[in-house]
Amino acid sequence: MRVELTHEVRGLQLQVSGPQGGAPRSLFDFGALGFHPRVAGALIRGFIALYGHNTIESQRLAWRGIRCFALALAKRAAQRPLPVNCIDSLAVWLQRSHYGPKAAQECMNAICRLLRWCVRNVRGTVDPRASLLPAQFHQVDSQGRPTMDEGQMKEILRCCYADIERVEARLAKGKRMRSGVAGSEEEGSLVRVIRELMDIGGGDLPKQQAVLDVRAGSSVLGRARAFGGLHGILPWLYPTIHDVFPFYLAILVQTSGNPQALRLLARSCIEPHAVRTDLERLVWDKPRACSEQSADFPVGRAWSAPNLVRRMCALNQDLVSSARSEEAALVFIARGKAGCRVISWQSIHDCLAEFLHRHALASFHLSDLRRAGAKLHHVAGRSIRAAKMRLNHADVGTTQRYTSAADLQAQHDHTILRFQGVLLRESRGSRNRVTHAAVAYDSAAGPPMETVFGFGCKDPLAGVAAGSSPGRMCMQFYQCATCPGAVVPVDDAQVVARLLGASEALQQARLRSICEGWVARFDTIYGPVKTIIEQEILPLVSSAVREKAALLVDVKRLPWIE
């Protein structure tokens, strides 16, 4: 559920707090960006109007865009009204920045929207001659990016598991040292520093100022510097943002969940399966869809997503009491400079960049994992419904944005081709049983008529071939390859034998036509049949069927082609 936020304007600062005047969540200092006071006041009003109803993450993203805008204008940000080319300046700055096309476009759109609001509601904010149409940044369509395969996904998980083992080993060692047990002389010095710091902090790692406020505090800090200072000692005692990230990424890969929704995974997310005792279910909310998401996993697997949640909760259990009330019930809590909090969306992207660099992995977006998961479940389940269930979509049409139903068309066609002879015989058999007493001739109920080149014809009296007429026997035998009435079960050895014989006869006839000077006539009359048999039909025949059919070939049954 989305937390209701309150906004309080203090001069040129905007403080965002929790519901009913709760703890401050963010402080946006518009006055520190260099804008003219009147312009800063207009931007604050527009910010509240346009983004005040959004989540705190969305508001922080909009604030980041405003800071980029101020950096792009530099000293000209103090002008009132804002200069006529302010959007052009932002476009140039974004082009030179480290932002990708998608992030740059989001920033550009947000600033243009905010400035248009200011123009409508606060006179004198922007030069009236300024064009507030957003510049366009070329973006690579996610559909056009190559989909990650199973090997890449397994490699990502392998790297995550290696990081998780290192994190657990380090924190287990830190827990031992925190209890006063040292494994070496060097560890003994660190154990003493940790004990002194914990005494000063009342059982918690204190801030630097709290250490300096006690007697001999500077001496303690001096000894702590040998181990990286307070910042270097912190990772021995508590999981940091970088420690939480591999847990988050591994669970994201396994669930194929939405990256932003999974960031707010609750500690109570594990539930027993309603029917099967060998499965357990991971459940989380997706606020944007206002729906519950879930994924099932085998019980007892050390690296399954539910067990990763349990291991993460065991590592950060001591941080729960220090976290914000609205975040204390969540899984991905870490200790950082800002205290105990859930890993932020920006921190996730920063950690992803470091993760890719550390493990020398090919670059990918978090959203690519959901698309890859959809395709892998589609293939493994041999149905798009398998991907639909994994992605928790209400409609298959939504799933097709991630994995097209046409992706498996070739496999579906191949399966049909393998068994079409069986299906055809079964169909004829059932039809014959039903219509056995019928006196009238039923062309669909009888066996297909065999044609000269090995094709079967559903109804030679139908008149569907070009040049034939309904009710009269079709004599266009050389057009069967292109006729919609042709029946070609490629899993029937008898049919394939006739096709092999036809192919051989046609090949011999073409060689004769070259020698005798009527190759043009051959290519016109028999060329299409020969091409379709050799290039479209026979390649679909399995090797087993072809071997059986080769023993049944009888080229003598074909007429002399001339």
C-alpha cells in the first residue's frame, strides 16, 4: 500500500514527511540550487502539484531532474525569468552527461512539464519566448535488445551466490569478533576497538561525533583508523547496501518479478503452498497493478528464493528495530550513512554497475531479467500460459509484450508436422465410423486421392486448382504442390516414398530436358513442383521416416515426363 506523504514548505526548502507529521523522508533544498527566489518558489509549487501525490521514490527522481536542470543552467539559473534557451541548455548537458537515453528523456520530460506548469500558474518564471517542447533522445527499444539466454541467467546467479557466501562469511566473522573472540593478534586489536565503540554507542556502532564527545574518544578513533575508521568497521558488524544487493538480484532473477515492486518485499512473504507440501510460495505486492504477485519454489533448496529471504532476514535482524516504522517489515534493510533503511532505487542501479564491473559481465538492465524469465518459462512450459503464470499477468496479451506467441511457431509447426499423418488417419477413422451407414459419397470421409507426384488430394472434384472446375475430375496434377487441397503427411513413410520417387524422376527429367533442348518447358511446367518437393517438403521429413521411405521408393510408377 502506498504511504501517504505530507509536504511542508520552509522558505525555499520542501520537507517531505510520513503521514500525520511522521519522520522526515526527504528535504529538497530549492534555494541551494542557485535559482532566483521567485523562480524557486514557483518550482516548489509546481513540484507539489505535479509530484506530491507520487511515491517518495518518484519525487526523489523528479528532484534529481531539477538538480540536473540547475547544473545545466549554471550561473544563468539565477536569472528571472529563466532564459529563452533553458531547454536547449538542458539538452546539451544531458547529451554530455553519463545518463543513458531513457534517463535523459525522463529528466527532459519532467522539466518541460514542470516549466509549463509554472508558465500557466506563476507569471515571470520563464521567458515567454522559450520553447518548452522536450528534446528527443534516441532510445533502443527493449524489444529490439537481444534476450538474455539461460546460460547468462545462470552466470548472474552464480556471481550472486559467490557474493552472498562472502557476505555471510564476513558477517559471521564480525559476529564472532563482536562477542570478544579473536582469531589472531591483529584481530585482537580490532576486537578491542569494536568493544570500545560498542560501549560508547550503548551496544550500537556510534557516530563520529558521539565518539569525540567522550573522554579518550579521539584515541579510540585513532585506533579505529588502522581498520578503515568507522566506515571500515561498519561492514564487519552490519550488512551494507552492497551486501543486500546480491540477495535482491538473485531473488529478482528467480521470481522474474518487477524490479521496483520486489524492492519492497515484506519479511512475511513466505507462505506454504495451498495444495502441495513439497512447494512453498513467495508473495509480494505490486502497487502499480494493485495486485498480489507470487511464485512457487521447492522446499528445502539452499539457494531458492524463499531460503535467500530467510538468510537475508537473519543477517539484518538486528537492524529492524532501528529502521523507519514503514520499512521495518521489509526484507532488504541495510546499514549505511543515513542509518538503517531499505536499499533505494538509485542504490540498486549503483550496485548493479559495480556488480557488472566486478564480475566482468555483459551489461544488462534489471527489466531485461523479467523479459528473459518470461521467454525461458515460455520455452520450458511450451506454452505462453506458463510465462503468463510466472509473470502473474491477468491477460495473455500483456505477456506477449515480453515473449511473443510467435516465438515458438516453428516448434509448434514441427510438432504438428511430426504427427499430422497420425492425426489424419485418426480423423478419417472416426469419420468413417460415423458415416459408415451413409449412402451418399463423402469425399472428406474417404481416403485422399493419390496424385502422380505423391501428393494426396482431399477432393479431386472440388475444383480448387487453377484450371479445374467443380464436379469434374482435376487433371492439373503438376500443380498439386501449390494447391490448397493437397495433403502431405511427412510422418507417413508411404507418402514420403512417393515424394522421394517423384523427386528422383523430376531430376532425371530435367537432365534430359537440358540435353534435348526443352528445359524452358520443364521449368515452366514442372519447376514449381520440383522446388517445393525438394526445398520445402523433404527437409521437414525426419531421418527415421526418410530411411524407411527410401526402401519403398518405386520410380517406375511415375509416367515418362516429356
